Amino acid sequence: MDLKKCPLCGVPRYLARNYRWTGTGCILARRDPESRMIFEEVDFYQYIWEELERLLGVVALEVMTRTQRLALRDYMDSHILFGWKKWAIRVAPMTPLISRVIRQSTVFGLGRFEYVDHRRGKYLVLRVKNPFHLPIVAEALREMMVSLRGCHYEMAWTDEDGGYIIHLLARKDMPLEAMDEENLLSLRRAKLEAMGGPVLPTGSGMRRCSECGLPEELSQLEWREQEGTVRFRDGGFRFVFVTSHVFPGVVKELERITGRELGTMVMELSRIYHRHALRRVKLGSRGATYDALNRYSEAAGWCKVTDYSFGPGYLELTMANPYHVPRLLGRFAAFFEHLEEQEAEVTWEPTAPHNLKVLFRAV
Ligand SMILES: [Zn+2]
């Protein structure tokens, strides 16, 4: 599949048409302003689920796939399948819908999907190469079919040379799995928190591509549709474009299950992950690094830094609309520590709704 891209910055037209970079640190879907999106590192997911499982002794991946399915069903129920549409879509032809899902997955960097076979109301078979996370992707597909068809689907995948075949089989004889209400509540709370709000003083404006209007920073990403991946041009790190509240929703669900507050642990894991990733990267001066980090944070939908100052051993920032404070500050801490070659002490306080003042100090 060839994606239509902006000739100047190389970002798919699909993103400019369907999403809005608000200038307040948020990326919102045009048709659904409650959907805040972010670019996230693929490796981070693998790393954090393994670490959380090890540290908490729970199957974090199971919680992740369950929450992902809930997020999808919640979205489909409230935005796609309400009222008459619910019935219309069940009789609509599947092929255009499958093509749309495949195109969107390519733009989001979720993997390279290909249609293999389907029979209405019976089964759907897709091929996927380079899925960003096979169980999550497969569960999301299954949930999509459950929502669309209103019946239970069994799912299995088989290895194939260089990829996988995902089989989804309708089981009308089996009851629909009920949504876990507690999990849904955690997820909705996470969504509310991730939503952000208006930004009071806007620091410098975002530099936008003169052709498509998206942040210039995104030109550092390369959409490789033959692979179904999105990669940082310099260094090859892989990214996905995902709903911002699923990860915080999983953290909340893990907190509910374990009865522990996990913010500190998530911040620490985020910091360690980026410290490790940064070993491959040569950073410039403090000024150039923080400037790039701040601009990237806005382009990737993580936050908007409205003011900052720095010097040897300290960095102070005011930021609006942080998407998930522990994840975000862990990332900033890693950059700070890499530059200072010392550990960071991180403190923060809210200055207004959706606004934080953050201080990193070398210790
Ligand atoms: Zn452009």
C-alpha cells in the first residue's frame, strides 16, 4: 500500500486530514475530540510489561490486552456503533472497512497488514508483518469484529515466513464476554486525566510545515509502508501512533489489582528505558537538546513546554497538558541525566489545572 504523503515533510496526508495538533501539547482526532493521541516508542511497551510483571508478579500483558480491548469496544460503542449505525454497519460490505483498517494501521505504524480471506458472519483472515506487538494487535482486531458483528469471535495466529496469519472465527453459539466494569472505570478515569485543557500562556508557537500544517518535527519520522513501520530517520527507533489513555489505563488497572501506587515505579522504568536508549545517541549542548526535546514533546502529543530555564545541574520547566506524568517525567529525567552525567532528583507541582512546574536537580 502506498500512502499519500506531504511532499515537503513526508508525513502521511491521512494524519493532516484526520488529526489536529492543537498547539497546546495535544493531538486530537478531528471527528472525536475526546481521542487524544501520542507517538510512543515501540520498544518501551515490551520493556515495561516485562519489568512490571517481574516487579509486581502479575501478568501485565494480560491486563494490557484486556484494557486495549475495552478501550476499543468503548470507542466503537460510543463513536462508531451508536444508534442506526450499529445496524447499518452490520449489513455493510466488509471489504471497504477492512481496507480502511489496513490503511489506518499502516499510518499508525502498527504493522503491515494484508487481506487474506473473509466470509461474512463466519471468519476473517489477515496477514501481518512487523506487528508492533502481536497479542495487542490481534486482540484489538478481534474486539473490532466482536463490536461490528455483535457476536463472540475466537482468535488464533500462526507463524508464517516473515510474519503471521491471524484467524478470527465467529462463534455465534458462545456468549459475548462481559466488559469488566471496574477496568472500564479505571480506563475512563485515565482518559479524563489524559484529556488536558486549554493552555494559559503559550510559549513559542510550534513550527509547522508550510505545505500540510503539521509540526516540522514530524519530518524526522519516516513512514515505511512496505514494512508497516514508522521510524526515526536518525537511529531507527520505531514508533507507533496510539490512543494516549490506554497505557495510563493499564497502570491504573494494575494499581487496582495490586493495591499499590505505581507512579514512582513507572517513572523509574521510563527513566531507565530512555537512559538505555540514549546510549546510542549523541546529544548536543544542553540548550540544543532541551529545545529539541521540548519541540518533539509537543509534536508527539506528550505536552507543551511553555517556559524553561537550565544551567549546570538543573532544569526547570513549566509544561501544559502532560499526557501521563510519570512516563513523561521519566523521559525528561533520562535526557537530563545523560547530559549531566549525574542522577536527577525530580520534583513537580501543579501551577494551574493541566499545568505543572517541574524541577530536575543533579544529586
Ligand atoms: Zn508537510
